[in-house]
Amino acid sequence: MKPSPFTYSLLQYNHSAVSGEILNVGILFIFPEHRKIIFRRLSKLTRLRNAYKSSFQEQLVKGYLKTFESKAREVSNKWNLFSEHIFKDSPDTFISKQFLNVDASSLQFSRTKVGITYNSDISSIANDYFNLYFGDWEEEESITVRDEDYIVRKYKNSFINVSYKNYIKEEPKTIATDLTSIKIDISWQNGVEHLVKPLSFDLASNHSINDKAVLYNAKLNHLSEVAHKNRQHFDILVTKPSNINLLDEYEKSVDLLKKNDGIVTVVEEDELETYTQKTIREVSDHIPIRKS
């Protein structure tokens, strides 16, 4: 696709009209040729919370940010429904009508600016611009990385009022073919051997998330015949990226892993307690558990 113009507008927070201090909290992109609207925003609001203390209405601002994310997805998914307004109105008027009216509230979108696409991956362009305006802020945020060890700890801790040791086996094993292998440290049985594999997508970039998903998708594809033969099933426990601007790539990655239907179940972090109850129930039905 040839280079094409796009517009973008900074979402700004003005705590007090008297002080005149303005802080950027997000950025909205309109890519007409790609029929796409993208909204990127700070993953945390620590600076605003520290600057304005109790007078900062954090939950209200977070509510607006989530609304803008949803609206951007809605317009992109229903482009034909909104296209008349997108091309008829000026970008500033469109943003005012569809996202946030120009009024005296603390949040306001700046006047739009024009850019030119420099590659076909508009998500990459949006990330580049976001990093240009917000990179230093994001780097300063303290982030607890939710890695594979974190997922395993959370899984074990979700066995409430019972010992996880009565239900899952901690025994390292490798599932392998001549081409590839996956190391497994936890499993459980209900007539089928469930191979529990933690997979963290709390990574630094879209590229890293995609690479990891593609790698494990290929591994699972190659191991499918072995898993069927040995009555094994991979339960992939995943966690989201801390950076909310990477969630779209995370969702694509989860969808990719789910294509290995038949030998793979993907368990997201908010589904972990339900999965644990399934573990307890199905292991108990298969082999009665003695209370320790």
C-alpha cells in the first residue's frame, strides 16, 4: 500500500484551568485508507496520581480511557457506518462528535495533526508515535513482570482450602519429536494426562508477543500426533501484557494458540480459578483424593 495521510490527536489532562498545566495521557489515530482508528494511552497514571494526590479523580479518568478504547474498536469494526462522518467532517469535528465534546472538562483532545504512513503496519506506526510522546513516562513506571513463575504460583495458590499437591503432579518431563520439544513441570490426570504449560505474554513489544505465539503454535502443531497417541492434552496458562497498548497483539496470539483445537486449551488469567475447580473436580472423579 502506498504512503497515505493519517491524522492524530493527543488526549490531554488539564487538572486546573488556573494553573494551565497540561499532561498528555493518550493519543488517537485515524487511518482512513486502512479503515482503522487506534487509541493508545498510558498503561498507568502514576504521574497524575502523584502530582494531584487525592484531588485526582483516577477512576473517572480510567473510565474515559476505557470508553475511548471501546469506541475506537467500534468505529473500526463498523467503518461503513461511520465513514460518512469521517470523510464529511473535519477530523477535529469527528473526534468531538464521537469521542469527547469540547467543553470545560479536564480531559480534552488536542487539535489534530497530519502524518504520512511509512510502512504498511499501522499498529507499528501508532506504537512509534506513542513511544515518541510517552516512552519516557512508560519506562519510569514500576512494573511487576508476570512471568511463567508468577503464573505457576497463582495456579497453586488458587487451590483454596485444599493442598494442590493432592491434585497435580510436579514431575519434569519433555514432550518431544525429532523436530521440537516442550518441557512440562506440572500435570494432572482425569483419564487424559493434562500437561500444564505456563506461557507469559507480559513482554515489551508486539513483536516479542507475536514471536512467542508463533513459536509455540509451531511446537504444538508438531507435537499434536504424539499428544493424541499418548492421550495427552496441553493446558496453556497465559497472562496478559502489563502494557495495555499490547493487548491487541496478545488477543491475536491467544487466538493463534486456540487453533490447535483438540490438543490445546488456553486458560487466561481471569479463568484460572474456574480451571482450578475443574482440576479438583475431574481429578477427584477419576481417583478419589484422600484428605491430607
